[in-house]
Amino acid sequence: MAIRQVAAFAHLSEADVEALARELDAIRADVEASLGARDAAYIRRTIRAQRLLDVAARIVIHRSRGKAGLLLGTAALAVAKSIENMEIGHNVGHGQWDWMNDPEIHSTTWEWDMAGLSSQWRYSHNYTHHVYNNVIGVDDDLGFGVLRVSPDQEWKPDYLAAPLRNVALALIFEWGIALHGLHAARDRALVTGGSKGGRELFGKIGKQLTKDYVLVPALSGRRFRRTLAANAAANVLRNMWAYVVIFCGHFPDGAEKFDAAVLDEETRGEWYLRQMLGSANFNAGRAMAFLSGNLCYQIEHHLFPDLPSNRLAQISQRVRALCDEYDLPYTTGPLPVQYLQTFRTIHKYALPDRFLKPASDAMLTH
């Protein structure tokens, strides 16, 4: 089945698809040609600001006496961790700043401040997810192996636990990513004959646990328990925010799921189309966009995953204009609506097919 057989693309001819691909290639070329000092200054400024916020948050946690200071410091630490995870770690891992040839922020050298290994994540995310976005049975991020998000996924009795799994995944999202990366690394090893990566991952986990729950709290002396609680809470808050951002970019209404047959002789233009229809944006101001790693522009990110995140807002204007020109859907909406749609989808498809009511998909609209 060609991508043009998907209803939203059925009106496009082969010539239309080729023309759209040329337009999108031109956007990439324009952005790549204009990258320079301002972009480099942006990521370096972001890294400095994140590190300063992290230190300031820890000082507030340690030095303050009351609950207000603890809450403020914990919230600031959660924000710092979110920035490191989303706007820095995720985007550096995509190679968005490799053009700078700076070893500190190169995709092959950056190790982010969370449980998973960056190297394993780069394979599971950059390859198996981004190349095969929302293709059932190929994209391992489609439900992360524990959730059913499409009626085309075969129902199994253990999906009845999906509502509970969903809550657990939100709370421990970094650990889900770590195990997801290890699973992908082991699958890759079966093909390449390389290391399965378990030893490397467990080494990273040990370092992360020691830093967050032993070393940093120990430096607080008698305030060990206060710092330990703040670190744990900040990690959970960061996990929940990352979970919401990722899920709202892939599972709300309008984010299409595809049969593996769409991959048969897929052209570059058809790949672009699949990325556009398989992703969803959410409305965000500059602050929320920054805190989400600019993944409020998930459509643009999937079209150009290795272009710097600070350019996605600019790119989105041209992509949306192309969607209007070619009469293509551009899925976006308020974040709460996008998440409620995702939440409903997870609960709906936890049930056997005989309980599904297709009409209920129209309960929430953009």
C-alpha cells in the first residue's frame, strides 16, 4: 500500500508528492545554509543557563529552612532537569549541533543526565522510531511495547492493564527509555553480532543512582533526607513532563498509524508525507516551547530531526503554508486537549475490539 492510498493523501498525484519533496528539501537547504554564530551562541547559552539553574536550585534546597524553599528549589531543579533532558540532551543526541564540530556538544560524546544510555537511545530513537514513525510492528515507540494505541495492533489480555501501565510509565519515564534503549540495542546485536549493551547500561544506571540518591544528598550532611526527597521529586516531575510532551506528539487524534506495507518502495516524498501525518504539534508560547525541547513542533522535528531546535518555529510557518497549499492536515491544538485525546485512546484500546465504538473518536476535537 502506497502512502498516497491513505485517505488524507489520496488526492495527491506522484507529481504532487515529488513537488512537495522538493519544497521540503529546499527548506532544509535554506536552514542549513544559514546556520552560524547565532545558533552556536544559542545552544552554548542554553547549556550555561541550565547549569546555573541546576546549581541555584540545589543551593535553595540546601540553604532554605521551610517548605516553601524546598518546594521552590525542587521545582527549579525539575525545570533544570527538563531543559537538560529535552532542549539539550534530546536535541544534541539527534546531531542537531554536530555541524559545530564541538566535541562537548556532539551527538557521539554527549551523555545526558538520566538513566538511559545516550548511545542506545540514539539507535532506538533516531533510527527505529524516526525512520519508521508510527509504522505498526516496526516503530517500537508506538505504545512503547506496553500500550495499545491503534485498533490495528492485535489486542492481548495484558493490555487490560494499560491504564495502570500508563500511570507507571509517566512516573518512571526515564527508566522506560533506558529499558527501551537496551531492548533496541539487543535487537541490533542479533543483526550485527555486537555487544548487547547490558553491562554499559547498568554501569550508567549505577552512576546515576549514586549521583542522585547517594553522593549529592551526602554532600548536604544533616540535610541528607531533604536533598534526597528533592532529587527524587524533581526526577519524577521531569519524567512526567517528558512523557506528556512525547505522547502528545504521537498519539492524539490526527496522528496517523500505518501498516508496514507503506514502506514498500517508499520514496523520499512519501517518507515526508508519513512523517507529517504520523506526528502532531501542540500550541505553545516561547517558554513552553523551550521547556518541551521545541517538541511542540513535532511535525517539523520529524521532517527534519537533525536541524537545530531553535529553528523549528521558523520552519513551522513554511511547513504549515505547504500543508495549506497541498490540502494536507496539520494536526495541532492546545496541550490539554492533545493529552486528553491521548489518554482516551490509551484507555479505549485497552479493551477488546468488541467493546470499541468508532464514533467515540469524535468526542474531542482540535
